[in-house]
Amino acid sequence: MSDIQHRTNAKQPPFPEQRQTPPGLASEMQPLPDHGEKTYKGHGRLAGKKALITGGDSGIGRAVAIAYAREGADVAINYLPEEEKDAHEVIALIKAEGQIAVALPGDVRDEQFCQNLVEDAVNKLGGLDILINNAGRQQYCESIEDLSTEDFDATFKTNVYAPFWITKAALRHLKAPAAIINTSSVQAAKPSALLLDYAQTKACLAVFTKALAKQLGPKGIRVNAVAPGPYWTVLQSSGGQPQEKVKQFGKDTPLGRPGQPVEIAPLYVTLASDECSYASGQVWCSDGGDGVL
Ligand code: NAD
Ligand code: MG
């Protein structure tokens, strides 16, 4: 059995109950998610590239950061200050590959911070070739009547405004053949009742991707989105789903389990790679077999 089969087979539902306060820490999940720390093998596909990844401390962003470093890229990660413990581990893993690692904590709901984030990343990396808009807020709410304006606003600021602000700032630096990848979701096409605000933001990101690809194609910049299905990350256990759903997370997919973050990283590598030079304006789904998008 390969490393990957062995790893994923070991992480089947049911999972233990494990409530965390958002944003939560990947390092406190049971079982620990697999971000590829021990097994992702690079092939130099992003050699010499410089990437900024929001939400790069944990989950999908962390798996992408590890994969990018092993593919030869220098990587800057953004995350919230309370996630320093997770971020510290990622920075060490990037450095272990001999790549430049830049830690840029801060809240992307603030436009000025988003502008500073891009400038800091460019200065410390010495340029920018790849932007991954991946930070996300997901807090479930049973009824629209209980969904506050503050919560609605926080979800839109994190998931929709921040990618807009960060992308705008990054365009001053991105030159052909650059790539932008936005993390959307299967929620964009198949929304859950419990995720009324979140699902809307992920549909926004899919459309943002398609329209922006049309603007930036003539400049040689490709824009794609990745739409994950259920992935085993702390987003889910820190209020993204009710605990009853966390315990059975991913069970109703054809593969019968959630994806591990390492399993989606190759899509982000491929889409960022110059090898994929004709793919733009598309939403690429990885959801364990439901075929939602
Ligand atoms: P995660 O919690 O590990 O990552 C989300 C990250 O977003 C956090 O680590 C945090 O650093 C960042 N973030 C949140 N609010 C922020 C803010 N205000 N400022 C700065 N950073 C902030 O969970 P994940 O599942 O890896 O999430 C990554 C992306 O994947 C998100 O956009 C999420 O919506 C999307 N997604 C996840 C799943 C899934 O099942 N896990 C499914 C579809 C889409
Ligand atoms: Mg995190």
C-alpha cells in the first residue's frame, strides 16, 4: 500500500467530537490532518517562483505552502496572529527545503492590511509570481433570522472583499506568466442550508475568477479557482459545521471519507505551474466523487 493510501485509509469517520474557538489550530485536531509534511514529494515544477498564500498556516493553505516549497518556490504565508503556533511549523517546513519563508500575520478584513501584506510579501520574497487567495471564514447558522449583520459582514469581508483587495494590490507586481488561484467551494454550486452566507461568498469567488480571467488573459496572467469538497481541516471543527456533522465528516461522499489537505495540493501546483499555460477562468473541483461542479 502506498503512503497516501495508508494515510487516508487511517482517517475514516467517525471522528471524535472536538470543538475549537475559531480560527482554531490544526495542531489540536484529532486525528491530525495530513498536509503532506512527511510524504509530499516535489519535482521542481515551481522552481524559482515566489508565492503568497493567505490562510497558509493550516489546512489547504498549509498543504499548498509545503507542496510549493518542495516544488522549489519561495513562500510567504498570511494567517491570524492567534494561529502563530501552526504558522511557525509551516515556516520551519518551508525553510527545511532551503526556500525563503515569510510569515505575515494579520487580519485580511482590513483593506489597508491587505495592501501592506502584498507589499511586504513582494519586498521579502523579492517579487511575486503566484497569488493564492485561500483564507476563509465559515460559521454555520441554522436560520437567516439568526444570522447577524456582523457575521454576514465578517464572512463577506474575509471571503470576498479580501481577495478583491489583495488581488488589486498584487497586480502592480504580477507579470506574465503569473497565476492567481482562488479557493472557492462545492458550496458555490450546491449550497447547504446551514451555510447561507458562506455559500454565497464561494459563488462570488467562482464568478470573480471567471470575469478576472477575461481581464487578465491579455496580460498573460491566468486566474483559476479550486472548489474543494469536504476536507479535514480545523475550519470545520471550529464552527464550520455542527459537531454531529464533524463526527461523520465526508462519510456521504463516494469515497466515504473527507479529503486530507495534501490530496488537493497537487491541483494548486498544477494550476500555478507554467506547464498549465492554457488553463484559465475555470473552477476545478476535488470532492471525493460527487462531481458537484
Ligand atoms: P483552515 O481553517 O485551516 O484555513 C482557513 C484559514 O483562513 C485560517 O487558517 C486563517 O489563517 C485564515 N483566515 C480566516 N479569517 C482570516 C482573517 N480575517 N484574516 C486572515 N486570515 C484569516 O481551513 P481550510 O479548510 O483549509 O480553509 C481554506 C479554504 O478552503 C477556505 O477558503 C475555505 O473556505 C475553503 N474550503 C474548505 C473546505 C473544507 O472542507 N475544509 C471546503 C471547501 C472550501
Ligand atoms: Mg489556521
